[in-house]
Amino acid sequence: MRKLLDLLNEVEEKQNKKPLKETPSVVDEVGKFFVVKKPKKGMTKEEMVQESTVFDEIKMDEIKGVYKNRSEANRMANESLMEYEKQIKEVEEAMEEFRKTKKEIEEKRKAAAEKIKSLK
């Protein structure tokens, strides 16, 4: 019985020491392409364009597009960045208008409160 256990242990050791299989060579007919990320605050055009392959992780919710040549990717990044900056400016203008209107309403409220107080 002891010899059987020794034999089993020896077989198990040999199985655990097998060299790992090498990964088979992979054919990539697509090659490199350029991913344009969605713009974020403070991002530059260069940060938006990323050279990738089919083996790189691409999160669809973070990208604007995928292009075969760099010039198209740069053009899209530039357009996206300009549109993003335009939207930021519109939001800032809307917020400024909101603050101005809020201040005017507060002044009118105070004036109305003073008139009501003087009527009492």
C-alpha cells in the first residue's frame, strides 16, 4: 500500500511540473487603429486619440469613434473637443443667467416684504 501511495505522489509531482503550454501565435489582420475617447474636462486632443489593436480593451461608453488612420481620428478629436467646449460655455452662460435671475428675484422678494411690513 505504501508503494502505491509513493507512485501516486510521484505521478502527481510530474503532472504539476509539466511546462506550461505556450500560447499559440495569433494572426492580426486588422492591425493598428485609432480610438477617439470622449472629451473630458482638461483633456487635450492628443489625450483623446489612442493607438490600439484588437487585443486592447475598448469601453464603448468611453469612446467617440474608431478610425483606421490617425488624421481622421485627430479630426474627430478636434471636432469633439470644440463641441465639448461649446457645451461647457453654454452651461456656464446658463448658470450665470440663473444666478442673475435668482439675485433679481431675491431683491424683489425683499422689496415686497418691506412693503408688506410698512402696510402693517
